[in-house]
Amino acid sequence: MRTKDDDKIAALFGATVKLVNEIGFAASSVSKIAKEAKVSPATLYVYYENKEALLVSTYVEIKRELSQVVLRDFDEGRPIRDTLQIVWRNLFEHISNHLDYFRYMEQFSNSPYTDQVDHARLERFFEPLAQVIQRGIAEKIIKDVDRDILKVFIWHPVMVLANPRLCQGFEMTDKNIEDAFTMAWDAIKL
């Protein structure tokens, strides 16, 4: 049995993100991904059962990394607003600095491949954040509405503003970012 090589896995990850963003899921064949990663197509099958498994694994890895970044400096003991503001700014910064990952997630989330993801596993990545939001609801700081509604109003503004394709003229100044967070906070707070 061959041992797994972290460099090859990283190369496949990078090649998958790059090609999907450039030519889409359908056109990103195993041979094209392997060529971009500078490995043989057979090598891809050492690490992944098939192309779909590679695409799903890439998405899960992006979400795992995203959870680590947004939960950086996370302290559930802080006031709810302060905690969400730190997470919000971390998310904004990460999307701004990793548009390639964001674009992959965006495409993936709107594809049939999303049905192959263990969404409960992904939610566990963000569990500390979910607990803070739940605490905010229990303490009557945050509106008690469907969790998907809360997600849209607190996180969607970041995803739009940090994406230069959607907000071409948005200036990423501290004031603009703070104003945007305040508006998102105002939408969910009681």
C-alpha cells in the first residue's frame, strides 16, 4: 500500500480550486486536475475514490479552514455583539484574502455536489459560534427566528461586500466594515 503524500494532496486541492474557478465543475476532469497538480491521474485515485470525492473533500477542507479562521480570537465569554463582530471581521478578511476559496464554495453550494456533503459535520466546525448565537437568543439579545434567517442577515452581507465581483466600488475601510457590521447586527438584535 502506498503512503499518502501531503504535498500531493495539497497540490490536488490547489489544482481543483483553480480549475473549478476557471472552467467549472464539468470541464474539470481528473486528467486536467492531475495535470495542473503535476501528478499522474492514477495518483489522484490513491487519495480519492473519484472526481466527486475530490470535489467534496476540497469543499469540506475549505469550510474547515474557514471555521478555524473565523473562530480565531474567539472568546464565548465576551459580550455577544463583540464576539459576533470579531467573527464577522475574521470572515470578511478571509473572504477578501482568499477569493479563490470563496468562489469555489459559492459554486459548490449551488451545485448538486452539495447533496454529497455531511452537513452535520460542517456545522460541528462552527459549533462554538452556534452556541453563542443560541445564548444570544436565550438571553433575549438576538431575535428568536429561524436559524437560516439569522445566518442570512448576519453573514450574507459579508459575502457580498467582500466579493469585488458583486461590490466593485466598495472600499474596505475600517469605517465601512464597521458600518456594515452594525447594520447586520441591527438586523438580528432584539
